[in-house]
Amino acid sequence: MYEFRDEAVTALTPRQVRQKVDSADPSLWTFANFTTSRADAVTLVTFKQAMDTNHESTVKIADELSLIARSLSIDSRVVIDFAGVQEFAPESIEALAQFQGVLQSRGSQVALCNLESDVRASFFPKR
């Protein structure tokens, strides 16, 4: 987890040039809960608005994260920007963990940034 998006992008930016097939331009992808773009070979995924924590919303988030994962190429770098997110449901954390697991199995890396203290705490409920 990173405090700022620039830190996360810098951490995931490849230090050497890699030969790989890029995924389609993420700025052309359309999602209800996220906007996507690319900066310095890193795909940025940003929440569009404050999240609902009801079951239906978390299912939609899981579905969209799955679509994003399938749209990315192998060995991708992804930053998920939580700017403006005030709370994050346990079901959504599970969806995010599955997203990270799929990407990690394909050699990709995921970083989170701009987490409010309450959102950050929801990732570590037993602390």
C-alpha cells in the first residue's frame, strides 16, 4: 500500500525495457465503478465515486475487477487508487484479493494507494 498514486506508479514502473504484448488501451474500457488509464507502463484503476457497501454493489465490483484482470496482458503493473473511498466492505476486500491473485499468477503486480485510515484499517480488522 502506498500513500500517494505517484509513489505506487514509481514502485511498479519497470526498471528495464521488457518485450511484451500490451493490453488494449485502458482509457477505452468502460466500467460503472472504475475509470482506467495508463501512465508510464502502469495501468491506473480509480474508483469513480463513493462506494456502496451493499451486497449488490460488491458483486458488481467483483465482476468489474474480473473483467479488468482478463483485459490486462501478462506481466502488467496495476495501481488501484482509492481516492475518495471512505469505506470498503469485507466482500469487496475478498474480490480485490481474488483480483490480485489472478494478476499475480500471470506475473503481474498490484499496488494500492490513497487509502483513508478507515479503509486501510478494514484490510487489517484484527489489529
